[in-house]
Amino acid sequence: MSKDAEYHTTSQGTSHEERFRGKRILITGGLGFIGSNLAHRLANLGARVLIVDSLIPQYGGNLFNVAGIEDQVQINIADVRDRSSMDYLVQGQDYLFNLAGQVSHLDSMKDPFTDLEINCRSQLSILESCRYNNPDIKVVFASTRQIYGVPDYLPVDERHLVHPTDVNGINKMAGEWYHIVYNNVYGVRAASLRLTNTYGPRMRVCDARQTFLGLWIRLAVQGKELLVYGDGRQVRDLNYVDDVIDALLCIAVDDQANGQVYNLGGDEPINLWRLAQLMIEIAGKGFCRLVPWPEQRKRIDIGDYYGDYRKIHSKLGWRPRISLEEGLRRTLQYYEQYGQHYWEEGPEAEPRAGYPQDLESCQEDSRQLEAGKDHATDHPPG
Ligand SMILES: NC(=O)c1ccc[n+]([C@@H]2O[C@H](COP(=O)([O-])OP(=O)(O)OC[C@H]3O[C@@H](n4cnc5c(N)ncnc54)[C@H](O)[C@@H]3O)[C@@H](O)[C@H]2O)c1
């Protein structure tokens, strides 16, 4: 059992989980947020887990994410862009959870070709590796609600048109459809899960490069100020990571999922101002303030979003189990305890810039951190 087992829930059904005992599982992106939570679950179920992760600096991979299961999983530091590595690594595997990705929307606009390479071209290449080296493997792909763009209606179901607002959304859409085509044409069983905002232990929280949620969690734990863009009325749905792991596992074991795409979604859509307040209430520290939208983020923002997850519920029985309040409580507790593994401590700790294009988003994050500094010891509003 991992040392932070208290942060894990039991899953919805134990019966399908029995099916992973002794199975060989490849997780791309397994040192990242969702991949490492999946690795913990599967290792504890007795699966033979092989993690492939490039640990590209500034992405979500973190070796601490596998603390407690280091001896139960194999880790291969490799890049999914490398076809020959993947040709070898897919061999003999029963399941592939394909989670490696460039996940920053802003970065996809600043450096579109890296996003194209990882989120689009590599997906095709991984599927070719499977086709030629292990056509019996079952592949589950982590797609995103970002492919829908600005919703035409709410809640968004799988029949909604896809019209992404950014390069990341376009490449993820293509990555998803390669999986469906390889299922339909070559019989490499594959399915795709369109995730909405996922949060929980082991997510990258050092800055807002991937998601504002991460930075808010860090700021709440540090008792600082959370900046909310615009009027704060934008609505989002969220899933706690253990619920997402349940969905990935449901899809993996059920062959009626082959060739299908499924939305996830949360039961408690919430506006961002209220979400920030809820985090502060649960953390018992921090505070929040409305600020104007940074232009670069506004241009690719999708407005209000919440997903319709009736398809996966009716076909596979999935639904979210962890309430927002409970999920946030567990998440904040995790970072209270292990935060030092996710950000550098001390007043000088600033978001890290990896390459010149990062500077703009880091400056924006710095504004948030800077704003928090002055008030770090204030009490939360009543
Ligand atoms: N977290 C969310 O809210 C969310 C929402 C929608 C979709 N998704 C999708 O779920 C997947 C996992 O997301 P996450 O939140 O765990 O992100 P993450 O950044 O924490 O994990 C991604 C992992 O992929 C690895 N990686 C990136 N490029 C790689 C490459 N070229 N070769 C090998 N490894 C590489 C990174 O090092 C990282 O460990 C992604 O594909 C993402 O698009 C996540």
C-alpha cells in the first residue's frame, strides 16, 4: 500500500478491477498527474505496470508522483515521439493507457509544432507501433473537452460539433480520431475519454501553465490571493482524479467501448468565483479578487462549459462519486503535506521559466504570486 493511501478512494466496482491482476499495463505519461494516480491504482490491484514518460522539464511529470510504488512499477524515461522505443515498449502489453501529452493551451499557441508532434503525430506513431507489434492490445486515450471549443449548448454531449479554439484542441481531436480509425480499420481496440477539468493529488501546481486550478490550489495552501479573471461567473465542471481513473478502467475492460468516445462531467457545475471561495473556505486561508482577463488567455477561452456524461453512465455505469467539497479537501490536504515536492519553498519561489516563450505566462503567474505575498498572513474573509 502506498504511503499516502488515505488519498485514494475505493473505486465504483471492484469486479472489473479484479481483471487487472497480473495484467501487463503500459502507461504513457505515467509520471504525470493522471497517469501516476492510475499507476498507483493498478499497482495496488496487482497489475504489472510499465510507465513511459519523457520527464520534459516544465511538463507535469514528477518522480515524487510514484513515491510509495517505486518498487512495484517499472519506469522507462523515453519520449513517445521516438517510434523505435515505442515499437519495443508496446510488445507484450495487455493494455495501453495513452496519457502522455503537452497539456498547456497557451504553450500550444506559442509553440504549435511541439504540440503537433506530441499530441498529433506521436499518437499516429504509437498506433502504428501497436498495429505492427501488438495488434491485440487495448488502448485507452485521454482526450479533452477542449475539442468542443466554445459550446453551442449546455451541457455538451458527444454529438456536439467539435470546433476547438486553440492548437491544442485541434491536435487532441486528431489524436483521438486516429485511435478511433485504427480501431475501426485495423482492429487495434481503442476508445477515447473526453476529460473535463480534473483535479486532485499529484497534479502540477507550481504555476498556471497547465491549468488555473493547479495554481489556485498552491495559493490556497500558502494562504495567498487567488486571482479570478473577468467577472468570475464562468462555469466549469470538475472531476476528482479517482473518478477519472474509474472511467479509464471501465473503458479498458469493456469491449463495447471499442471505437467509442465518451464525455466525462461533474455533477456540480460551479462558477469560478464560487470555486475560488470554496477552496479558501476549505483551506481555511487565502482570499480571492477579480482581475481583468489577460488578452492571450481570453482569446482562447471557451466560456461556460459543463459536460453531459449520460452516455458513459448508461453504457458503462460510470458516474462521479467524489463531491467537489470532498475532492478539494483531499487535494488541499495532500499539498499541505507534500507541497514541497511540487514547488520550491520560500518567499523567492517564483514560477519557473523553461524557455523564452514561457516568460509571458510566467509573468502572469508571478502577478498572482506577487499579489499573494503582501497578504500571506492575512485571515480569510468571514
Ligand atoms: N488534467 C486535466 O484536467 C485534463 C483534461 C483534459 C485532458 N487531459 C489529458 O489527460 C492526459 C494526462 O494529463 P495530465 O493532467 O495528467 O497531464 P500531466 O502533464 O500531469 O501528464 C502528462 C505526462 O506526459 C508526459 N509527456 C509529455 N510529453 C511526452 C512525450 N513526448 N513523451 C513521453 N511523455 C511525455 C509528461 O512528462 C507528463 O508526465 C493528457 O493527454 C491531457 O491532454 C487532462
